[in-house]
Amino acid sequence: MRMAGKISVALLVLSFPSNPAIGNSGDRCTKLSALFRETGVTQARAEIAHPELVLEFPEGSPLPSKMVQQAEHVIHEVDEMLGGVLRPPKKLKLILSNRSEKAAALGANPAKGEMPLIYAPFQLESAGRVKHPIFSRAALAHEYGHILIHETFPDWIPGVYRKIERLKRKTLERLKGIGDETSEYNADLVRKRTLMLSADDPRTKELAALKKALDAAEMKYYEVSIYSSAYQELFADTVAVALEGDGKAIYRTLHRTGTKDPIKTKLANARDFTRKYSVSRWRATQKHVYFSPTRAYLWKHYLSNPEFRRQPQEIVRKLYLAIRREFLDLYSTGKLEKISPSDANRRMIEAIERQFAIVDHPQAAFTR
């Protein structure tokens, strides 16, 4: 199941009322106070943390401040909806353009020392036509969902992450005395400082060995990101749909009236959580629609269910735990590339059911 890349969608920057299903932030924190931190899930806090946004404007001139503030609001609204159960990044680069055919999210690369980023246009262009930004509200939430799940990867492969951090510290130690002192690792800075050394300096060989080891650890980290791409798309779509309280949120973002491209139409339709799909007959391998039957299951039984729809943070938390366990089980046993889309959806649905079956015993959800 080799899958890569990110969904291309647009950024919504118009004002909208909050989703009534989100509820009061204080109430959510009280209800979630019994949760325990483990595997990337954090206990809800009285004050919800938000990432520090680092803004860039590829066209050169900044967008109007109102657009920027509304983009920031969408990110904050996702944080509030989730009640702090998934930790946001400390910093997030937000690249905002007026119009573009693409939007994307790129998770932080610990081996490079780079912050995560989201690229999003005010309006999405397609075949020369511009889609009204009102249909793109879910897009930024989706991309931010990618960032949130990517931030938990160190908990998925803690040994690899610890090795990367150890190698970065050793690299910085070898660079002491070369240029200005720095405590933050950055691959570009390391490369420039290394070039300042002479070829016969013993540190040149040491730094080359450290870079080789870092590159190998980075490939393992990257492999997990690539192999889990379909799971990430499921998670990111669910974050957007939960925020909107609309099972068609992603479909409305992607749908093109009058399009003559049957593939794009099918892909948009398959992101509709309200449609029905046969688990036993599902064969789609494209990462964005690999888990369409699971999307439908989530909408029918939880996201639209009166018993759960006012608890979007709990739905997303349990989905995250189910994804993490299911992916790591298949990945660690070598079954990930062999499993069929049908069986993957069946297993994913069963994993979600197990999470909700232990609702009366929250501690059990965190048992490794």
C-alpha cells in the first residue's frame, strides 16, 4: 500500500458562525479531564494551545489583514474543537496566496529542523475557473489535520525519533566555535558551517558520518509518513467534517460543477461521508479514497449520531488511537503492503468500534 502526497484543496478565509456541535470549550475540558497522555494524545487543558503562525505571501504583497485573521481563526477553531487532545505544533508556517490550483500540508521534518507548513490559496483555481471561497472552509481544517497527526509521529516510532535528536545534538556539539553559537538544529545552517571547515579538519569526517546516520534515520521517519498516507487522509477529512458538522464538507470543497473529468468527479464523490459504500467490495487503492467505507461508517454511527455528534473531540481522539494502533500493527508485521482495501476498511472499522466499546473505562484506551 504505497501512497504519497497531499490533497490539493483551497483555503477558506470568510467568516462563519461556529459549529453548534462544537459546544462550550470549558465544558469540553471538564468532560475530558480524566484523559491521560499517551501516544500523542494529551490531556485537555483549561487553556487551549495554538501554534505561533509564521506568515508568508508568495505573491510578494501581503493579503488583506481580514483574510489573514480569518485563516488564523480556522486553525484556532480546530484547536478549540479538539479541546487540546492533540498537541499543535509550537510554530506553523502559513503560506497564503490569493489564487492557486493547489493547497498542501507538509509536516515537520525532525532530521532537518524545519517547522511544519501549510500552503493555501484564498480561492482555488481549476481549468481557468475560480471556485467561491465559501466552499473551501473545510480545506484549511483538512490541511491542519495533516499537521496535527504528523506531530504525533515521534510517538509512533520513538526509537527513531530519539536517535534523530541524539544525532542532531552531536552535530551541534561538533560545530561549536564555527560561526555564531546556536542551540537549534537546522540542516541548511549545518551544511554552511561544515563548508567553512578545511578538508583535513577531523570534524569534517565526523560531520559527514553524522549526516549519513541522520539521513538513514530520516528515511525511516519518512517511510512511516508515506506508508500511513491513506490513514492520514482519513484523519484529516474527519477533522474537517467534524469542524463543519457536514458530511459533505470535503465533497463540496472538491466538486466542480460541469467538470468533464470523470476521475476528479469520482474522487470528489468518494470523499462524501454521507454516501454508502460496500466494505466487502471496496477495491479503491488511491490514498484519498482508500478508506471511503470507513468515512461512511464514522458519519453514520458517530459524526451524525445525536449521542456523539456534540463530542467531536472524542470522536477524533478515538479515531486517532484506532489509526495509530491499526497502522503500527500492520506496519510492524509486514502486512501493510499485502492487505486489500476491503480488509483494511474492515479492520479499521473494527478498531474504531473497539475504541468506543471502552468508553466507560477511559484509561483502557491508553494501554499499549
